[in-house]
Amino acid sequence: MSNLNRKSLTLSNLSNLAQQVAACRQCPRLVAWRETVAEEKRAAYQDWSYWGRPVPGFGDPQAKLLVVGLAPAAHGANRTGRVFTGDRSGDWLYRALYRAGFANQPQATHVDDGLQLHGAYVTACVKCAPPANKPTTAERDTCLPYLAQELALLTQVRVVMVLGSFAYQVMARQLSLKPRPAFGHGVEVALPDDRVLLCAYHPSQQNTFTGRLTEPMLDAVFSRARTLAGI
């Protein structure tokens, strides 16, 4: 199969998966929360028609870098319909992807803003916005099959970057990682299939406002990801 046909098939399969994700209603608490937020809205976004559904992954079907976060933000991706889009965490992430050469622009504001990723794919462990940004264990486990399908479809991925300890624990479990080193910014874990699990602090306001995570720190991890992916 040619590279073009392989890319087309992967894109089609990811598109089908995205439709499955967007239609999911398996977790009653998350369904109620995401839809309530979408109806009540935040004052600054009263003119928006909120997405209010699970948020699929986004990016290049031939990605060598997979970036995994926790879950959509209530007034970010739950509003815009694209992962890490429309909130400050996403602003940090996509600026870093742009500076590292993985994105065509540093802004991510809405699904029609022209953003494209090259060599990277972004997703989340849990596809629905959870109350207080804290999914339950049952909700996490219910969503894991979607993440597993993304991993299976993204066959060119060489580096899996996890943003935060929640994503690290999920991916370590998904990849049957043993032993499991302690999470830390810049920690690298070699996987048996020659892929690498790369850790980074989540670009949450809690981390960026306090200086625990700076843009140079995030840039350094993405630079390392490019090297590890052979890009």
C-alpha cells in the first residue's frame, strides 16, 4: 500500500472513530455536566453555540508524536469542539507546537481557524469535560477504549507525550509499563517496541501561573520529542 493510500485509510478510520466518540453517552454524570455547561454557558461566550459533546482527537494521521492530555475544558474544547482549543492551556500547547514546527500557526480559537498539525496528533484520556476537571475511575476506564483505538490507528507514532500525572498513569497502564518510573517533567521511558513515553507538566493555569512550567521548559520537551521521533 502506498503512503498516500495508507494516510487516506488512517484518516478515514480516525474520522469514523471521531463520529463514535462525539456520539458517546456512556457516562451519565459527564453527559449531564457537559450539556448543562453548554446550555448555561459562561458570560463571555453567550453568543457561542457550545459543542457540548465528547471531543475527538485532532491532528496528522501520519503523526510521529502523540500528545495526550487529561480531558476537555468545560469552556474550552467543550465549547469549541476541538481538543485543547479555546482555553489558556490550549494557548500554551499550540504555541509550543508551532514553535517546534508541529503546527502551521500558534493560535487555536475555533474549529475553522485554519490550524493544521504536521507530524503530531493531540488527544485526551477522557473525551468529555468532567466536573472540577476530575473524572472518576469508572469514567476514565469507560473512555479508555477510544484512546486504545487512537493508539492502534496512529501506526507511525514514535513518541507519546503525556501532559500531567493523570495522563501518565493512564498511558503507563495502557502500555503495560513495568517498572513505572515516577512522573516528572522531561522524564523519558523507553518502550519495548522502540517507542518512547515522554513526560511533561500539564500547561494548566495552576502550573503556568506559578512558574512551575515555563515556555522554555515546554519548548525543551517538544524539541526532545522531535529528536526522539526522528523528525
